[in-house]
Amino acid sequence: MTEDLERWADALALLANPQRLKVVLALHGHPGARASDIADAEVTRNYVSRTLAACERAGLVEGDWDGQARRYRLTHEGVHRVLHELGAEHTERHAEDDHAEA
């Protein structure tokens, strides 16, 4: 039980920071995104890369190599559900993928 509590607290702490939450929301809406796809004027590529690495260590996302780039996707079902409860939506492409799996 203590291990679960620590793991949950780590996951929630990652999502409690507005900049990290922005990264996770971007990934939620665009599965398979690279750090450079998510970075913008407010969040640098370096920050996005560090955030994605922390999320991967926490078990929230998984990354796959595509040549020299790493593409990430949200894999933690609980976080996925929480994002939907908060009103996060999928891109059209991702929504179609969800229906294809059902």
C-alpha cells in the first residue's frame, strides 16, 4: 500500500505543475508527439524533454524511438481518465484511433 501511495503521489505531483500539465495535455491530444512538437514559446524543448523523461520514469507515458527522435504517448489509464474528467479532449486523429480499438 505504501508503494502505491508513493507512486500515486509522484504522478499527481507531476500533474500539479501547470507547465508539466501542459506537456501531458499536449501529449494526450497528440499521441506520438516528439518533444519538439510540444515545445512552444512558453515551454522549451529541453523542459519538455525533461518532463517527458520524468513522466516516463513515473509510468505515465512511454516513448518509442523513431529514427533519432523519440515519440511519446500517454499510457497511464488513470491519468487518461482524470484528464477527460477535467475536460481534455482528443484530436480528431486520436479520437478515430480510440473508436477503432473499441
